[in-house]
Amino acid sequence: MTHALPLATIGQGGKALWYLTRGTGAVTLVLLTLSLVLGVVDVRRFATPRMPRFVVDGLHRTVSLLVVLTVAIHIVTAVLDSFAPIAIVDAVVPFIGRYRPLWLGLGALAFDLLIALVITSLLRGRIGPRTWRAVHWAAYACWPLAFVHGLGTGSDIRGGWMLIVSLLCAAAVTAAILARIAGGRPEHLGARIGALGGLVTAGIAVAVWLPAGPLAKGWARRSGTPAADLPGAIVVAARSASVARRPQAPATPLETSISGRLHESVDATGAALLRFALSLGSGPLRTLQVDLHGQALEGGGLSLSDGQVTLGTPSAPDRFTGPVASLQGSHLTASLRDRTGGSRALDLALDLQVDRQGGAVAGAARLAPAGAGGT
């Protein structure tokens, strides 16, 4: 089943947030890499007649401030992009989020260290050089935390471009550290050997982890993505104790209004998910979700490969489920079956109207017992 769905007319707000989140994440990693390299260069007291040390210091400060700005945008857009359940507190308190908690938590740790670095830099004259230096050295952990965070949470790693950016950043940091080790003092030979061993160990660990982790099939599920946000997943809620208490499906055709929102995501490979979270205006079954999967087309549009519909109540949103039967323009039909074991089946027809700016959805729905016709 393949249909063309005009993405250019829907979900533009969600798509913009999606790209902003991923774009600012990549830019932040690049800037953080540059900041770390400049920090290593400054530690070695690098200076030339054309680039005196105060220029290196100023460039390092400016890049660090840009990191704070891009991280702020990255966090705000991730929170506003409602497809993934990320709250603002998840960006500050590590490992408490529902979405990929370990990998998102590493990003939160990196952000906390960055904030500590900014605050201590502003108070450098009051806290003393020893405290400032300790925090400053600890802040170098921002880079490996951000690096692994990007690999673990990013949806563009398997697409290739983000993997290339990450590996280039890793190469730049490795080169800076090797230059620092090579230029160290003879009396620090033990520390230099230890640093070299740590660098080699980290490289081997990443080389082993990547193919079995983010680059492997099924990483979204294994990394901690909530089941409801996996492609093709059906939202399953706790069922009521008694099936007899469930609202009954309409015995006669029911026509009603619908309203809700569209959440759209497109990864680097062009794989797209359109999720319509809808409510019916009347009838015993009010909660409706439609998931459409396919490949994004150039110039806007979607080549639909499959779709899934769930219908029910807030306490049992998956009472009726079934595949999308047809999609013609904005008219969608589906055949639904009762998941509670009942024999009743329903035919659903939707006419969707989507606000191209905000992603708001309105329209009409017709629900009828299977075989009643009219869908």
C-alpha cells in the first residue's frame, strides 16, 4: 500500500523543532570540540607573533559562550518537540527522564558541568584560583559526556552524517590530546603514559560499542525509548478490571467531529512517522490515534508504507485497533477489531484538516459496525 500524503501542508512547526534540535546538537558538539582543543592549546601556552596568547584566550572564551547558547536552544527545542517525552527538568537532573534515560542523563551531566564552568568563571575573582582550576578541569568531562550523549540519543547516527561529524570531532580531540602528551615534561612521564592508555582504551570502547549499539538494528528500543514512541507502536494503557464496564461500540453508524494535533518526525534516512492524536466529539469511544509510516519525498510528501489506528477511551485507548485500509488525499479509512476478545468490528472513515503552521487537526469521523457500508 503506497499513497502520497502532502507533508508540505502539515506539521511544519513539528518538523522545524525536529531539525533545530538535531542541528543545534551537532553544532554544540563541534563548538565544544573547538573549545576543548583551544583549552589544550592554551594549557601548552601556545602563542605566535601573529596569534598571541590573549587572542587564544579570547577565542576560547567566545567559543565557550557560543556553546552555552547552542545548548540552550538545543534543550528548549527538544522540550517543545512533543514527539519525544522530554521535560525541562530532564535537562538538569540526570537519569530521571522517560526517554532514553541513560543517554539523555549523560547530556544533562554535561550541561550541569557547563553551567558550573560558567558560574565559576564569572566568580573567578572571588572563589580563588584553586577552586576555579578544579572546576575548569572537571568541565573537560563535558566533551566525552556530550559525545556519548549524541551517539546514544541521536536519530541521525545511522543516517551517516552525524556519525561523520562525531568521528571528526573525536579525531580533533585525539590529535590535541596526543600533542599535549608529546609536549609534556619528562618528569610527568607516568601521567603521559596513563593518558595515552586511557585514550587508546576509550577509542577501542567506542569502536566496539558503536556497531553493537547505535548502529545496530533495534537501538531505539534497547536505548530506552518508551514503547508508545517506537515506530509502529500501539499505546497500551491499563485495562479496567471488568470488560463489562467498558463503553460499548456504536451499534449504528455514528458521525461526529474530531480535533487534536499532529506530531511529525523524519530521520536522516527519510523515514517518517506522522502521529495524529485525536479526540472524537461524541460517542462512547473518544480517544483516537493514527500512526502513518513511510518515506519522505523530495519537495514534500510521504510515500506511505503502512498505518495503524487505535480507538478507545482514556483508560483503554487500544480497545479497537486495525491497519489503515486506504488513504486518498485527506480521506482515510480503517477496519478495526475488538482487542478485548469480542466479535464486534468497526469501520472508520476520517476526513482530516490540518493547520499547516501549528499542526492542529480538525475534521469529521464516521464510525459504523463492520459491513454497514458508507465508509
